[in-house]
Amino acid sequence: MKRKWTAALTVLLGAALTLTACGGGKQQTTTGTSKDDGKTYTFKAGHSLTENHPYHLSLKQLKENVEKRTNGKVKIEVYPLSQLGAERELTEALSLGTADMSISSTAPIANFYPAIGVVDLPFLFGSREHATKVLDGKVGQDLLKGLEKSGIIGLAWGENGFRHITNSKKEIKSPEDLKGIKIRTQENKIHIAAFEALGAKPTPMAWTEALTALQQGVVEAQENPAIVADQYKLYESKQTFMSLTGHVYSPAVFMFSKSKWDTLPPDIQKIIAEEAKAAAKFEREQIAKMEEESLKKLKEKGVKIFENVDKKPFRDAIKPVYEKYESQFGKKLIEDIVNTK
Ligand code: PAF
């Protein structure tokens, strides 16, 4: 009798090991070791920056911790350098359910979820600490939740630092110096309106096109945090002047496609959500650390950095942009953000 039971158990175990099933990511194969549905999930996570950038380093941390905590039940493959698409197209793919996961700056997300655009208003945040308070507080958490209506789960806030202007022509000290300068901007209506108000000629395009446009002189300027100018060696694309305008703080969102998310069991969702928050915290710490280093490297490469920018004339010039967008976002929301201590 005992021998019969042992034989039956062996057959059952063997069957469990060879079963296949389908889940949220790619074709799924049972591991035979899971105590629940036996499914495994493979997701692709993409972003637009290099393998040394905190976007990448934090996604690697997320991958390792999620794989460990789910005993390999969830696998995450990380793709840098827009390999899965530039930020706007990848965000759209997440919302359509044709991509799984990404980190993106907020600017292009606003094309699908206009409410998030409020955080891209120029000179909204006085410091990194101010931005972190707002994003980790009610305003930021409500914005993350609101993404769900666009088919995206907003997991956590990361960042890329304050954006500064680089160009191939001259030192930019005041809005007058920007007159007529052809500048590449992100695909974001507020950024475009702000540079128009400053007298520049903004051309919105994906980051994947920006380098060629700078090299060929189609645009003369761009604006991004120092870490991007450093890691993409923008001085080799004629960007030899940099002004620390800090005109926009660039928040980033760790995102998951809602249609993929909904296929996951709650315990796995919980692990991914927790690890995304931990990865985002790590990401922000790394950006803060690496920013100084990047400025130093840019100087060593001969980039002329104008540090003491008087921001008042820039702020004054973009006042009409605030007035225009007050009606969209609500004056009270903007004031609440500005007054967050
Ligand atoms: O300028 C951009 O498009 C973004 O800042 C970048 C470089 C893709 C990082 O989010």
C-alpha cells in the first residue's frame, strides 16, 4: 500500500514539473516549486539612458530583488538606451499593453495623462527636497494613482535632477541670450510654451533623434540635467556652453502596464510595488550623488559652465505660461505645490 502511494506521488510530481501555463509576460513555464499557480512571468523594462545612469542601476536592483523574493517566478529584463522605444512611444505602449515596464521622465507622459504636466511647470520646485516632499505627499501620490485611467500603474517617483540649458553658440545668462536659439525640447506643451516665452525657437523631438539633430546643427541647444550632458558626452555634439538655469525639475515615474499588472497575483504585485519604491529611493540618492561628479567631468572636458544664473528674469518671462496653465491645473493646486514646506 505504502509503495502504491509513493508511486502515485512520483507521477503527480513529474506531471507538475512538465506542465506549462500562460501568465502576464512571455510564454510561461511552471517551475514545479511554486506553492500557488505555478506560473512564471517575464517582463521587459525599458528606459532611455545609459547603463551607468541611475534609471538603469535602479531597474537592475529592482530586477534582482524581485527575482529573489519571488524565487525566480518573476523575471525582469532591463533594456537601456531606448532599445524598447523612446519615452513617449514606450509610455504609449505601456498604456496599450504592448510593453511591460519603464522609467520615464514626466514630460512625455503628459501627452497621455495631462494632469501629470503640472510637475513640469518651470521653476515650480525650489529644491530637490521641495520636489521630494510634494511627490511623496498627497499631490504626488494622487498623480501616480491617476495614471491608472491611462492604462498605467504608477509605482513610484524617481528623478533625473534639474534641467539646464546647453548650446553650441554662447553663454546664456539671461532670456535675451536665448533669442532665436534653436533648442531641442521634450515633447511637452508646457516646455515648448516656456521656451517660446523666453524667445527661443523650440523644436520638440524624442531623445533618440536629439543627438543627430545637435550634431547636424538642426538645433543649436538642448536642455537636460548635467548627468545626461555628461553620460551622452554632449560636448562632442557641439554643446560646449552650459548654463545652470535649473528651469525645470525632471521627475521620473516607475511605470507598469495596467493590463499586464492585472494578470499578476496580489502577492507578486505587492513585491513589485515594494521593490519599485525601494529602487526609486535608491535612484534618487544616486542622482543626487552623481550630479556633482557630472558637472566636474563636464568642466574637465572644457564645457564652459555658467553657474550663477539670475533666475528672476527667466521666471518673469514665463509668467504667461503659468497664467495659461492655471486654468488647466487649478491655481490652488499650483499654490499648494509652491507652498509645500
Ligand atoms: O530629454 C529627454 O528626453 C529626457 O530628459 C531623457 C534624456 C530621455 C531622460 O529622461
